[in-house]
Amino acid sequence: MKVRALITLVVGKGKQIAPNGVCDVSDAEAKRLISLGYAESLKKTAQPPVEVTEIEEDESDGNGDKQPIQPNGQTGNVQK
């Protein structure tokens, strides 16, 4: 299993893996390193689906700040 080192790891016979380095270790060793917080799995895990919500309709006339757009040539406070 491939893991990404979070700290410097020594694997095999003195081979060092720097933080953020990727190495291939046995499944048992990978689980041990991950449980100790020394590495993270690179195996893709099923992630929960992202919840999609509906976009609220606003009365901003498309300017994005929810403030009414003043007609050309007018200044001052615009009332709805």
C-alpha cells in the first residue's frame, strides 16, 4: 500500500523517506503507520457525496451584493 510520510520514516534497511515523501509498504505496516499518525494513506477512499443545495434567489439585479442597482444618472439612496 502506498503511504505519504508525515514525518521522516525509516523503511527497509535504513532507507529514509522525508516528510511528504511517498513509499510502498505492506498493508499491515501502512495501517500501523497511519494509526500512529506517522503517515497517511494514498489509497482512494470512498468520500461522502457533497450535499448540493439550491441557490436562493435574490433581488440584487445581478450585481452580487444584494443591493439594488441605481438607474443611470441618479445618485443617492435607492428605496425598494
